[in-house]
Amino acid sequence: MNEQELEKKLSAAYDKMMERVNQLLDKAEHEALPALQNNIDKAKNQAIELKEVTSEEAEKLAKYLKRDLNDAAQHLSQSGKELSTWLHFDLELVEDRLLDIFSKVADKTSSELAQLAAQAKQATEYHTGEITSIGTLACKNCDNLMHFKKTGRIPPCPKCHKTVFIRTRRK
């Protein structure tokens, strides 16, 4: 499998895992809301069982998914602003289906993630080679912005070729 095929496979699996977390949270709303990690683990295990990705790939995707949801939920709960400020670009540019799913999951998990954030400090750095969802990342070295309008692999900075980024937000 070449790099382009692998990226496409991992991006699609990330989006599918996000959909599964959303479905599990919808189902759980009628009961006590289970822990986010449990839902991510279920989505991850389902992706492995269906042979969409390997165990190692699923572990990485679950980590990336939790990172993105944590970051979005913290922003929404702390700022009280719209998801568009976290994404740092116009929502018309984002695939409607992906935005809807991501918005629902981020909204449902904001209070749970606030508790998780208090328990453990989450790494907020993004690295070349990782998969991320929609939003804007800034190079920690040169502040160059990279806009992700769909899920994809993080490339090196096109300006300085460094490999560490942070998520940016609209003011």
C-alpha cells in the first residue's frame, strides 16, 4: 500500500471512528453518559474487528480522535464561542456530514472532557505523520497556518519543513 492509499485509509477510518463515537453517545444519552474513553475504545475495537485498520493504526487513530475532541470541547466550554472559532475558517468549506458529526461529539463531550482535563494534562501538540480532523494548525517554529478542510495526515510545514504544530483559534 503506498503512502497516498494509507493516508486515505487512515483518514476514512478516523472519520468512521468519529461517527461510531457519535452513535454511541446518542445511544448513551438515554442512560447515564458513559466515559468518552470507553466509547472511543468501542469504536476502535470495531474498526479492528472489521479489519478497517490494524491494531497499531487503531490505537494511533483513537489517540488522535481523543486529542481533537478534547481540544474542541475545551475550547467550546471555556470560550463559549462557536465551533467555527476552533476550526479557524468558514464552515461553508467543510463537508456538512463531517462537521455535523464532529459538532455533535464535541458538544456532547465538553463537560466530560473538562473533567478528564482536570485529571490528566493532555498533550496539545500535533506532529507530522499524525491524522487530524478539520481545523487549522500553526507551525510552532514559523507560525505558518495549515488548514484542514477534511480529515488527513499532517505533513511537514510547507514553509520551514518543521514537524510540530498547535491548533489555532479565531479571536
